[in-house]
Amino acid sequence: MDDETLHKTMLFDFFGDLLTEKQREYFDLYHNEDLSLSEIAESAGITRQGVYDIISRAEKSLAEMEQKTGVVQRWLGMQAGLRQAEAIAHELLRLSDGKKESANLAHNLILTLEGLNGI
């Protein structure tokens, strides 16, 4: 999956419920299910251009929502920060030199960060 498609899919994950039912359905079929415009048009009984217009409006709406809120960008930054904190915790564990208390604290920090990454 290329970066642009991944970004659109993330926008859909965060804001998809704010789209109309048709926008949500066609966007999902096109980007997540990898159906072509022609396949969606045939199934929906509309023109290929009609499907394209609905998906384009959905993409524009999603991009506008992100531009106004910055939710996806902040989430990506938080994920990067958590990965960095986890790497530091692993380094602390490595440097604990067998000191049980330090090793336990580092291990607990790693478990906590891994749990946050899974959210």
C-alpha cells in the first residue's frame, strides 16, 4: 500500500462515520476492498463517473476534516513518540546490569508502552 492510500485509509478510519452512507460504502469498496470504479458502478447501477464523483467528494471531506482537526497527524506523532519511548525503555533494561529493581522498572515500562501502542 502506498503512502497516499495509507493516509486516505487512516482518514477513513478516523472520520469515516461522518461521511454519507454512499460515500462511506464507495470509499471502502474502492480503497479498502480494491474494487475498480467500473465494478462499483456496475454493482450500484450508476455510471463510473458517478462513483468517481462520490469517492472524490468523500476524499475531499476527509481531508478537510483532518485539516481542521489534525487528529490523524497528532495520532501519528503520538505513535512515533511511544515507539521512541519503548526503544529507550529497552535500552534502560539493557543497561540495568542485572540490578533487579532497575530491570523490573524498565520491564514494567516496556509492558506499559507496548499496551499503549496497541490502543
